[in-house]
Amino acid sequence: AIINFQHTTNIIKQALAIIMPLITGAAIAFILNVPMKFFENKLLKFMDKKPALKKFKRTLAFVLVIILVMLLIYFIMVQLVPELAKTIELILSALPKALEALVDLLEQNEIDISNFINTNMKPLTAAELQQRALSIGDMILKGLIASGSILGVVYNSILSFFFMVMFAVYILFGKEKLCVQAKKLLYSTVKVSTADEISRIFKISYKTYYSFVIGQVTEAVILGVIFFIVMSIIGMQYALLISIIIGVTALIPMIGAWIGCILGAILMLTISPAEAFKFVLMFLIVQQIEGNLIYPRVVGNAIGLSSLWVLFAIVVGQALFGVIGMLFFIPLVSVLYRIIGEYTQKRLEEKAIPKEKYL
């Protein structure tokens, strides 16, 4: 496997590609299980008193989750899409003035751009136009030939999405049964002590990911709402769009909100540098209030990692799987950090190492 490393990784990638709808479905089920669990244990708890209603509790909770998701999609389509279109229109309308300002700046600094334009944007000859036309025709012909494969890709994507959704639904409705089956297989395969330890690690992992999802989503929503209220009071443009951007990027601890700040500042820069400066100043004030008052109370120590290890998880996760990797690796590193810490402490106690040796 090591000698043929490239071949080995290709096999792993092919295997992952085959089961990716199942993995994605499991991830969706885990996320949807957060509100579904709330509906079952809090909102619909009264249904446990009557056996006739109890058997419909999970179905009703699932329906409420679907309604919640549909309302979210509706909000995005009705509120965000028009705001995004308006923003693009404003940016496009501001481009001519920006280009004029750029040309004036170049002329003030005695930078001649006419030579660049004449060199790189000279008119095409008849032969060059004919060659370009033949190239475009060849591309269109290849596109028509490849349309069959494109339809195949679309068909496979729709089929994968269907399997993904169905797998998520089956997990949500049969999670207890799946847990029992997994434990039966585990305890029948390995030693009881090993099975106990594996089960404990899975419980730690579930609790960590569950706390991470609840804490980060709650904190991101609060941060987005605060920015929307403050920007609306001040009278800033792009209030809804920037608030949603900051709320989404705030799902990533430490650096997420700052990414939203950079994107927001770029949008405000299309209006004027003064507006961008005012936005950044407002962001720093709100971020300090949120970071010192709201974040510790909402998220607390759910992740259980220092800033150094959170940054490490973000860098590794981003390098391997992009944005999804950042969100996945932070709780993963937290679980590994806790397990390694417990093992280290246990070994120190077994070897009777005094604290003076390492403190």
C-alpha cells in the first residue's frame, strides 16, 4: 500500500465516492436531529402521556423540522436573493465611476496605459477572426457530443441526492435501533473492556459534536441578528446581506466572523471608503461585546480546546476538505485532545511521575 501510494489513495477516493451519499445523509441526519430532538423532548413531550399519540410523536417532530427547513429556504429566496441582486446591480452601476477614478489616478502618476491597450487589445485580422470562429464551432460541436454525458451526470446527481435524503430519513426514524445493532456487533466482535472504551469514545464524540453544532449555530444567529439591528439603526446599506454573511461565516470559530468582516468591508467599499471604515469600526465594537459577553455564555467551553488547537484544526481541515473540513475537524481535534489528555494523565499516575517533573 505504501509503495503504490497513489493507487491506494485512488481506491480510497473511489470507495468514498461510492458511499458519499450515505456519509452526507448521515451528516444531514445528525444536524436535523438537533431540532428534532428538541421537538421530541420539549415541545411534544405531552404526547408521551397518551400511547395513541406517542407513536406519532417522532413523525410530527420530523414534519416540524421539514417545515423549519422549508421556512429557512423561503426566507433565503424571498429576502436574500433580491438583496443579493440589488447589491450586484449597485456594484455594476458603481464600476464606471471606479474605472474613471482608476484612469485619473494612473494619469496623475504619469502611467501610460495606451501602450498596453494597443498591444493587448488591437483589432483582429480576418485570418484571426476565421480561426476564432472555427475554434468556437469546434467547442460547440464537442459540447453537443458531450451533452449525453452531461445528462448522465445530472441523472446521477439527482439519484445521489435522493439516496442521501432517504438515508437521512431512515437514520432519524431508526436511530435507536441502529445504535443497538452497532453495540451488539461491537460487543460480539471485541473484548468487553475494548468495547466499553470504544463506546465511551463514541459518547464523547457525539456530545462534543452535538454541543459544537448547538453552540456555534446559536452564536452565529445571535451575531447576525445583532449586526442587522445595529446596521439598520445606523442606516448602513447591505444590512441584511452582510448580516447573513457574518452569521454564516461565524459558524467557523475564531476566524469566521473576521472573514465576514472582510467581505462586508469590500461591499461597503463600493459605496465609499468612509462607509467601509465606519463598518469596520462598528464590527470591532460589536465583536468585542459579543466575544466577551455573549460567546462565553452561549458556547462556553463546549469545544474544550485552546485557541492554538482550534487554529490547528481549522488549518488542517481547510487543507484537506475546505470549509466543511474546518467545521468537521474542530470537534474531531477536541475529541482527540481529550482522549490523549486522559491517556497521558493515566500513564503519569501509573508510572508515579511527580507533578514537579512537568509543572
